[in-house]
Amino acid sequence: MNTVSPVTALKGVGDKTAALFHRVGVDTVGELLSYYPRTYDVYEKPVTFATLEPDRVQTVKGFVHRVPENKKAGRLTVTTAVLEEFGTYLHLIWYNMPFLRNSIQPGKTYFFRGKVQRKKGRLVMEHPEIYSPEDYEKLLNSLQPVYGLTAGLSNKTVTKAVRQSLADLLPEADYLPGKIRTEQRLVEYSHALRAIHFPATQEELLPARRRLVFDEFFLFILMLRRMKEQTESLKNTCPVRRGTWPSRLLASLPYALTGAQQRVWEEILSDMEGATVMNRLVQGDVGSGKTVIAVLALLAAAENGYQGALMAPTEVLARQHAASAGELLEKCGLRLSMVLLTGSMTAREKREAYEKIESGEAAIVIGTHALIQEKVHFYNLGLVVTDEQHRFGVRQREILSEKGRAPHVLVMSATPIPRTLAIILYGDLDISVIDEMPADRLPVKNCVVDENWRPNAYRFLEKETAAGHQAYIICPMVEENPELEIENVVDYAEKLKKALNPSVTIEYLHGKMKPAQKNDIMERFASGDIKILVSTTVVEVGVNVPNTTVMMVENAERFGLAQLHQLRGRVGRGKSQSYCIFMSSTDNPNTRKRLEILNKSNDGFYIASEDLKLRGPGDLFGVRQSGLLEFRIGDVFTDADLLKAASDEAARIECEDPALDLEEHQALKKRLAQYREEGIRRMSL
């Protein structure tokens, strides 16, 4: 068995289990081994009831006096037991596990492990794991992997498959040259793989993670450098001369571009009329005005006879871009044929779109990843724009570019990354930064509050909607999970309808809905029919409803700061004052300190840098930046030093042996090819 063997080569993994693995991006043994644990269960010594800390997973040792009770609560069966220790009581609760009544025997001692919360003055541990003293002794001080899962795929199944893969994998030479391993103090790859999945101690885990993070950055940067070599010398076969259409659009705008927008627009124009093909990243905070720059570039390409394509990460965002571009074109009196292409369109609608794209009738094409399907053929593609680049793999952008004869490439991102890191991460692109907000934008007013403030928040929502405005409320879950005390959109929307004036129209939105249903709700919200939208983070990227003045995030502690900042960017887009309410359900001082960073500033770059300082490098279990690029284990903020080291080593190898022809680089050459193929497979999920 080797890394390219399918997961069905593993004992006990049939077609059904393989389909579940496919849903989490795992098809081969190599992909399974790089499906790293998201965290670890640390089995520590039991603590006394009096020293239990809220919101922390801990273990207690308890003597069971009475048989647990089973009670009905609606459709749920609730099993409860009470433990006592020196006058302190601990209430144990399990949901839909009635058999425990016969499993837990009175007169015996057990170890119970779970997260403790204080509810109505009582100490409560929900869904604790149960161990006999002998079984817990075997686990004491060990670290057990916890993997990201999907419905039907258990942690036990993943753990068993990984153990078998590590045991049966044929030994291979380390692909990283010995010189790099020595200079960067990196452990052997095979040792790192075993230790990242099944570390004996924290001391063994840290060097394993260091090696795998370095590898991930190193391979990514090496591939980028090769792409840059191929593109930076490409002759400009789509020269864009300065015409009048962009000027007409600018003249029709009710505002003037900021100085930063004007500077970036000039850089783009210079690139497109230059001797070589444009490959440029436009980085700008949420609300800085990247979309109008993209439309200007698409207009310039169209005036010169080329087609322009804009690819967005979600259908909601693609439709919004199409609507925004249509409005801008109408204002300046330009009647260009524009086509929208998304996965949810009917076969007939897609066929008509394909025909317009291939014939050249469609001057501007806006869509999702549906644009890179084999059936899409462009007549004369001259410009490719990708929005929110971190949501796409590099290979996706490359495939779209291959649909033309070396078209210009414009990449847009609102993810705040310090320039030093952006130069490395977008190594194949020139970088422009829109570092100035429109003058008429009122800064969003923020507050971080606990759940006791909710009645005030509801009154504020009623006041804003009565004034004709709208609001978003973000919940971390779609539906109720009895094991987690966090808000979900379905129940929250019903609760809100009862709490607010019946005249306030409330709907919910989440990613599991059908595309047509999502689009219908977003259109009704955009038109003002829906006053409050209760949603998951499906609205995080790009949704533009200027009339929305309130963003309220429930269980804000469960989101990364970058993601919360993206969510906040959905308000403050109109002329009225906007507000963001971060509702936290924890009194953990470190969590509150993180949220206070958002309270103090609306600057995404400042937030990213402060978050980094607070978490510190190597924070293994910290909140990762949401969706940033395509790294499985590395974090560009906390692992910034490793990112720079990997960049330096990639540059050195490219200088010494650009084709990787030397004998010492053959294993690396093979691994780089595998890495590229893995990226293509992941892209198709």
C-alpha cells in the first residue's frame, strides 16, 4: 500500500465508508494521512468538584448512589444522575441515551469526563463520557486525536483507518532534502505523520506539527514560484487600450473614487496595456470599493473586444455581482450582453448561457465555479477576475485562465493579511492595496455584551426596523444540537418572532437550503420585504444590502476574528449609522479580550495583527482564520515565521535547481507532482 492507494484498500473501508471519506476530501491513503486531527482529547487527572472550571473539558471521579433517572422532554429522553462530593453537587445529563440507566450501576465508582457549565446556580456536565477506573487509568495523560467529521462518519472510524494506514504503508525516503531538514530543525516526515495523529506527549506533538506546517507552506510556495515563471514572461496577447467606457462609468457614479481606488485602477490599466500579461491581486478591507474596480476592468476589456469573466465563491455572491454590475452599466447607458452562470440553473438555462459565451455574444460572464466546467468555451477571453481568492484553490484560477489565450488575471481579496505575508502567499501576483475607505462611510459602532443584554438588543432591533432599516442575526448552527448550548437559526427565528412585534418580518437562511430557496430569501431581503434575517455565516462574503444597519452575532466566541470582521462588513454600506453587537455566552477572560479587539477597531489589518499578538505563534488549539487559502494544518498568522522560512528555502531550491533534476531532488519532484494532483481533486469536491 502506498499514498496513492484508494481508501478502499484499507480493511473495513467499503464503498459506503469511502463515500463518507470523499465528503471530507479524502479519497486516497495519502489524503487520509494528511487529514490531520483538528484537536486532541487530553486525558488529565480527575479534579475535585469544588475546583471545576466552566467551559473546560475535565474529568471527575464519582461514586454513584442511585440508579440514573429517565425523563421525557418532548421528543427527547433525558437521563440524569447526581453526584456529591463534600457538600458540592454535580448534575450529569445525557440526551436520548436511556440505556445508560442499566449501564451505570449504583454502588460503583466511575470517571466522568465532559464540559462543565453553571446553569441556574447548579454545576452541570452534559453528555459526559463514562469510564471505569481501570479504563481511565490506561488513557491517563494521553492525547487522543479528534477529527473533523461528517454525518455518518465517526471519529472511531477515522482513527482506525489512520492507524491501519500508518501500519501498512510502505516505507519511503523523506522527500525533503537533508540540508533543509538540518538547517530548519525538522523531524523525519514518517515520524511527523505518526506523531501528529497519535502523539505520546505534547512534547512529541509540537515538532511533528512544525515539520508538517513547513512542508505544507514549502510545497505551496514552490508550486506558486513555478506558476510565476510560466506567467511572468507571457506576452500580452490581449492588449487593452484606454477607451471611453470606464470613463463613462466613473462619470455616472454619485461619488468620486478614493485616492487608493484611483491608484489601483491606474496600476491595472498599466498592466493590461503593458508588454506582459497582468497577474495582480487587489487587497482591500470589506467595504473599501473593490467591486467597482473589477467592473471598470471588465468594461475596459469589453471595449477592446475581449470577454471578461468574474468568478465568485458562492451563488448568492455571484448573483449580487451580476445585479451590481447590471445597475452600474445601466447608469452609464452601456448596453452590454452579460451572462450569469451558476450550478443551480436549469439545463436549458445553462445551454443558452454556454451558447452566448462560446459565440462571443456575452461580453461579461459572471458565475461560480461553474465557469471552469468543461462545457464552458469562451470566444475570446481576455480578463479573468476571481473574488475572495482565498475561497478558491490556485488551480481553480489557473483552469479558468486556461480557457483563454493567456488572459489578464485580477484577483480580489478582503482577507486582511500583512503585506509581508501577502507577498509570499500570492507569490505569483503583483499586489495592490486599497487602504482607504470611502469618505461617506460612517464607521460601524460596536459592542461586546453577554446574554443578559439580549432584551436590550431586541428592543434595539425593534427600534431600527421601525425606522425602516433591516438587520442580520448570525447563529453558529443550523438546527438544535442537545449536546451544545449554542444558538441555531431554525429555533432562534421562531423565538425571535415571539419576542418582537408581529409586524417585523423574520426569516432564516442557511447553507443546507436549496439554491433557489436561498436566492428567493436573499432577493426578498434585498428588496426590504424581510426585515430581520437570521442566518449562518452563509452571508459572510459579499452580500450587499445597504439598508441593513444592525449585525448581531450570537455565540461570537465561536468564530475567528477575521470571520467576525467579514460578517461586520455586511453592515455600514448605506448612509445611516450601523451597529454590530457581539453576543458572547462565555465569561472566559481570554475570549473576552479577543472580542474586545473588534470592539476597539474596524480596521481588518489591525485586527489581524492584534489577534496574532494575543494568540502567539504556535497556538495549537487557537481559533484559526476562517477559510484562509487552502492549508490543512498551517496558519499564516500563528506560523508566520515558518512561512517565511519555507519561502526562503523554496527560493534557494529554485535558484540552485529550478527543474528539480538533481538526484537529491527526485523525491521532492515526485511529491510536488502529487501535491498538484491532490489540489485538483480537492477542487472538484
